[in-house]
Amino acid sequence: MSIDPQNYSENEAWILFQLNDRPVQTQADGDFHALAIMDVSSGLIHGMELLPSGIGEISEFDAKKLLNQAEARVSIRPKYLFVDALHEHSRIKRAATVLGIKTVSEEGKHLDTITEEARAGFSARFTMGPR
């Protein structure tokens, strides 16, 4: 069952997802992955954090920073935060819970239809590393 954006009002539910399939290459700082928070209803990205590609999970500090960045952008917290069930994201789940946001693990394929346009746009703008 996929998530239908029409079932949520604006900023009622957000999605945490990785914008890139392959690492973003930089000459000075190494390779990165981009983790983003997007509103389910509007499709707007409210926050993004670049993480070194060798890191398995976002740090607690960066998890809080990403959630706070998203909230500051729209001046509201969502009720729900959807996360890909394949990735642990325990720190962001903990940070969301402290803020009163219910996290929901969902199969990535159910999130893909909502995040596809954002991922394609990101890929078109940045040089990615080899597969």
C-alpha cells in the first residue's frame, strides 16, 4: 500500500529519505549522501543534511539539526515522519519521538513515488560517484 499525499494536510506528515542513489563526489571533502525531509502533501523539501558516505547513520546532533531546520522553515511540526524501513535511522527516530513526532517505518517502494521527482532533480544537478 503506497502513501497517498491527498490523505494528509500540508505538514501533517514528512518523509525522511536519501536524495541520491550514488555518493556526491567532492574534491576537498570526500563523498557524501544527502538526507532530506520532505512534506508528503506538498512535495516541498524542508531540510537537507550532507553525510559522509562512509557513515552508516546520521549523528544525534545532525538528526536534531535536520528536524529543527525543517520545523524552522515551516513553523510547525508534523504528526508523522515516514522513514524507509530498510534503514535503521534510530537516532532520527529518537529525536523525532522527543519532539512528539510519530515515526512510521515504511517500505522504500511506497516512498519512492512521492520522492521520485526530488531525487531526479537532485541527480540532475550534482555529479555522482561510480555505482
